[in-house]
Amino acid sequence: MYDVVALGELLIDLIPHHDYTADAPAYEAKVGGAPINVLSGLAKWGHATAYISKVGNDAFGGYLKKQVKGANIHVEFVLTEESAPTTVAIVSLDEEKNRTFDFIRNPGADQLLSKKEIPWDLIRDAKVFHFGSLSLTHHPSREATLSALKFAKENHKTISFDPNYRPLLWENQDEAKQWMVEGLKWADIVKISDEEVQFITNEEDALMAAQVLADTHHIPLLVMTKGKEGAVVVCNGFVLEEQGIKVQPVDTTGAGDSFMASVLHQFLEKNKPISELTKRDLVDLLQFANHVAAYSTTIKGGFSVVPALDEVEKLTRGVQHV
């Protein structure tokens, strides 16, 4: 039995090196892909996890498999694709360490995961099935993702989703919105940013938009992140908000994925149906996730950057809110 099985992209994040300049750009390679970053946090906290993805038959692909296995994530179903290279994301940081992405992916190996390659037994043996939007951008990974979702739903799995909007990977905004909304229809747990909520709903008020999104798509547990300003949860009739944590960021690449890992960790630890989560449970979830996400911005990359569980407790002492 696995706590969380995820399906999605596995790629290389090229992060600016400390001696990066515009005239002499220098990068360091990190494990990337939103769902695998989420699993890395959960695995670090002792949860049994497994990943379904594809990498190229190249040096980056070999590196990724080795790193993921070393993080105690089951990698038997991270397959090797002969006809396409491992996807590469080039990360740029602005003065406030906020990131933007460029991609080498046309196609990338992760896009070529097919329905026939889905390990159905792996999903059947999971408590939670997690996915993101990047596996919905192209064929055949789109069909593979939808088939996996249908199977997970039929087998009464809790389904979690992070829309994780990357404009460059879609033909246009309408296509992106269509498939992000399709993902929402399947999900029991959603982590989404305030910008993504506003993008999908066209509602300027982010708090109102989050409630509209949860109601429209019947999402039992929706958490909206607001960057350094904190986060909001909409669940069981509650709309609760927690302020962000003041830190000196180095790289925000892993913040959202660390937050998603925190939400799933709290859900698994509470060990009860979403419908039975109390106000106290939801406050615990937000406070834990805010601290972990803030900490993750003090480390480069997004893979396995969450603190150990005993460190999270220390982080909550004497903390400064934004």
C-alpha cells in the first residue's frame, strides 16, 4: 500500500548558479517536475510514495532516476523513452527571487507516456492519487492521465490536483483553461495559486474566486496560496486564512510543491475523510504548510527541500508573520 502515487513530468530544472550574470549565464541542474517535488517532501516525512513518468535515454534521464530512487520514491514505473530527450526547464529569477520558466520540450519524454504504460495495480494500492496539469498539455500523456484519473475514481481513491499553470506549454490560454478545469472536475483536494484562480474564473477578488471555484466544481478541499501573503482554505463550510511567514528568500521554485506536500501530509496524518475535517484540522493544515513553504524558499530548487518534521516545530517558534 502506498500513501501517495503521482503521475506527471520528471525533468531537469536548470537553476541560476550563484555566479550567474547576464553576460555569462551559469546554471546548476536540479531534479524538477511539480508532482515529483511533492512526492520528495512526502517521502522525506516517511510516507510511502511512487511515481509514474518518463525520461529520455540520456545523461539527464539517468541522473533523475538515480536522484528519485535515492529519495526513497518507488521508481519502477519511471520509464525510459528512446524517441525523445528528457525535458529541461530553464529557471530565471527576478530581484525578489520569483521565478519564470522556459522549456526545452518539443516533445519531451514525459509527454510520451501512453495509456498502455499505466501501472493500474500501483494506483489501486494507493491512498491518494496526485497529478498536475503538465501531463495534460499534449498527447499521449493527456489520454494516459485521464485514464488514470478514471481508474482512480472508480477505485475510490482520494484524488489531489495542482493546476500549476505554465503558459509556454499550452497552445493558448483557452486550451490551458479548458484542461485545468477538466482536472478540477476529478479532484477531491486542490492546491492552486491566487493567480491561477483568477485566470480560471476571471474574478478579480481572489478570495471570492476561490469560493466560486470550490462551489462550481464541487471540490471538497481547496487551498489557495498567495505567495508571501499566506494561504486560504475552503472546506466544509469554512473559509479560513493564515498569514505568510517572513523569510529571506533565495529561490521560490519549491514553495508551491512544498505547500502541496504539506497539505497531503496533514490530510494523511489526520486520517479521516475530508468531510470530517474540523476547523482546528484546517488551521493546523494551513499553519504547517505556510511554515514549510516559507522554509523551502531559503533553499535552491524544489526537490527534497522540505525540513524534517522535528524542524517544522522549531520553525513555528518566534516566527514573524508578513
